[in-house]
Amino acid sequence: MCISLSSLILLPIWINMAQIHQGGPDEKEKTTALKDLLSRIDLDELMKKDEPPLDFPDTLEGFEYAFNEKGQLRHIKTGEPFVFNYREDLHRWNQKRYEALGEIITKYVYELLEKDCNLKKITIPVDAIESEPKSFIFMSEDALTNPQKLMVLIHGSGVVRAGQWARRLIINEDLDSGTQIPFIKRAVHEGYGVIVLNPNENYIEVEKPKMHVQSTSDSADEPAEKRERKDKVLKETKKRRDFYEKYRNPQREKEMMQLYIRENGSPEEHAVYVWDHFIAQSAAENVFFVAHSYGGLAFVELMIQREADVKSKVTAVALTDSVHNVWHQEAGKTIREWMRENCCNWVSSSEPLDTSVESMLPDCPRVSASGAARPAATRRSQRTQPEEL
């Protein structure tokens, strides 16, 4: 078992604290000794030895990786697949490195949607002013004018963004496995207009403003002795909080706050917004949805809020491992009946492709996606064990 340097140094402190908590005749003396010990620890220097700086490249080339002709992510020099545990026993650092790479890949997929798939990036809200938070979706040139058919793609929850099904699959397998690009290209080839939703882009992050705590000494009506006691307690509390913060966040990462995007603050809101402002306005006689995981839940919520409109335009819905629940979402009988006739949920299963799979829900049929037909989005490679929330 590996123990970090910080754990070895802090272990005696924790033991002493436990002993003090239990009480004893020399408790005051131990407390004084503990405070002295804590004051002599340079925690900043200690954590620098444990964890390298969280300073990562902002390009694939900087990471020394590139996608080859098969769409596989490979190291430029060695040709090896991506390695998550780049530095042993530094899980947080490895995770941050993985997340930084993931952000680069998200931008790379956006570029592919525009350059390889010829989709347009459309800003939302459509009436957004310059200063407010914004998001975007992608559409083919004929998405709103194609008179025959329109394909709408919705991914699942987590870190994935427009054009992706699963970041792990992009990194560990290839672009065809983890992105929506094969679906988009086939749809365009077969004459569909295409709209790609971006339901996880719900807010922007900005640095949190620093809060200034007013000293209790400003309370002129309090006796001087009481004010001094309060100030002393505040100083001790701040000292303990700063000590903990240095250990939890040794590299002083910026504290961020979230500014939500108007009418797109959740995947469900986003689906309804795109329906109202784009899909419902399209000329297509037949609209088709492909929705993965939480995208299926977002579609059911769209049906609940726009039932008549959805029924009049949507011809069929292909769900993949959908996590919708008609009971929890309180979908009415007419919605459940429509889903039985017009939806199908392909789920992870070892059974042959399209084999019926039993379901406890009274809505759409569930059938096997088969291991050969679609790699399971939850599969983990031995090369990487990242955390994707």
C-alpha cells in the first residue's frame, strides 16, 4: 500500500488530535504542543512535493497525441494509446490532466462537425444580447428547409457535448465509436436535414468574487472585552479554515460560480427550447429522433410539455440505453401509447441484435443493442480509469 508524503507527516497530528479529543490531565499541554507543531508545517511546500502543478497543454500536439487515419487517439512518438495513470499515486493530478485533454477533444469534435460534416454552429438563445451567457447547437444547411425528413440527435448526461456519445470511447476506442459523426454523415447521405442538440451546455463559469467579512469590532455598542473575544474567535476560525483550504486546494485553484443560460439551464429546458425555436419551425414532414441515455429522458419531458406538437411532427424515435421513466416523469396514458407505437429502446445486452428484452415500464419496446452492434458506453479500458460525472 502506498502512503503519500503528506499522510506520513500528518498522521502524528491526527493521532494527537484523537488523544486530545479523549481528554486527560495534560490535555492543555498537548493542545499547546499540537498548535506549535501545526505552526511549523509549511503545507504549501509539502503539497508541492506531493502534486505537480496543474498546468496542462491546450492542444493535442501539446499533449503529444493525435488522431490517426482510423480515428484512434495515439501518442505522436510511441504510437501508444492514451494512458490515464501518467504519474503513479497522483490520482487527482491524473484526473485533472484527463479533464484538460477532454476539453481539447470537445473543441476538436466541434471542428469536425463544421469542417467534415458541414454543419453550422447556431447561437442560443436566438435573441441573446452580447453580455449574457450563451450556448449553441449545430444544424445542416437544410435543417429547417428540407421538406421531407429531419434527424435530431441528443446525447446523454455528464461531460459530453454536442457531437459526442461518450468521451471515454473517443479516447480509448476511436472517433466512430464515441461521436455522432457516423450518424450525421449517413443521415446527410440519405437526404436528411440534421440538428445536433447540446443539452449539457447549461451555464458558463466565471471566477467567484472574493467576499470581505466585516470585523465585529465595528459594533461600537458592545463592550470592548466581548468584541475582543469575538475577534479572537474569528481569527482562530479563519486560521483553521485556511489550513484546511491549503490541504484541500494546495495549488489555489480559482473558485468558480455558474451563470445559467436563459431558457437552457437544464437538458430538459434545452430540448424544449430547441423544439420551439427550430424543430417546430422546420419544413420537414417527418422528424426522427436518436436519443442516448439522459437524452431519452429529455425527449419524454419534451413530449409531456409539447405532446400534440410532437405527435404531429415526429415519425419515430430511436432510444439507446435511455434512462427515462414514464412513472417518475408522470407521462400520461396517451403518451405511453404513442411511445409503444413510435419508439424503440436499444439497450446493452449480450443477446443477439434486436432480441426483445423484458421491461417493467409500460411504454416503448426494449430490444438488444448487442455487443457487436454498439460498444457499451460504460465499458472501461484497462488503460484509463477516469472519473466522468
